[in-house]
Amino acid sequence: KVGGVCAAAIAVVPLSGCGSTGPGRAARLGLVDPASDRAVHMGNMWIGAWVAALVIGVFVWGLIGFAAFKFRRKDGDPAIPRQSRYHLPLEVLYTIVPFLVIGVLFFYTVRTENKVLGKNPDPQ
């Protein structure tokens, strides 16, 4: 069982098909080489989306670790913990925050799209 998990973990990189070659590929977080003068705007949005995903991911993993550490079972605890119900502020937070994240990403996507599709008054 452990051998299969290790083999799967080792096989992920070569089977994923992700290339790390090319100048600046790692600096652009996998984005292809720029093909126009508008690619800078797309690249900035791409990097921003990665940063947002990283921040949210680290925050969520931190909350998971905190909850696992703080609320772990201790000696003398009952076999089944007391069930809590209806934590309304937490439920509202879990509903509103994803919509805020989507709204912010949508705003930056529209702004980038307007820059990319906008007419250049002085083409060269």
C-alpha cells in the first residue's frame, strides 16, 4: 500500500505533462511566452491570480491546522463529542467570502480584458 502511494507520488511529475523548459517559464508560473505587447497585462493578472490562490490556500490550511490542534481529542473526553448547531456568523462568513473572492477576481478580469481588447491610438 505504501509502495503504491510512493509510486503514484513519483509518477505525478512526469505524467502531468507540464514543461519547465523555456526562458522565464518558472518566473511566469507556467504562462507561455508573450506573443504581443498586450501579454504584459495578461501576465500581471495571471501572477495576481496565483498570489490570491496562494494566500487563500495558506490561510485555509492554517485554519485547518489550528482547528485540528486546538480541538483534538484529549484523555477523558467522551467517545462522541457534543454536536454544535447553527453557528450563524460562521455560516454567513463561509457564504459571503467566496462571493467576495469571485467578485474581486471578476473585477480584475474585466479590467485586464478592457486593457487587452482596447484600441491602441498610436500603433507602431
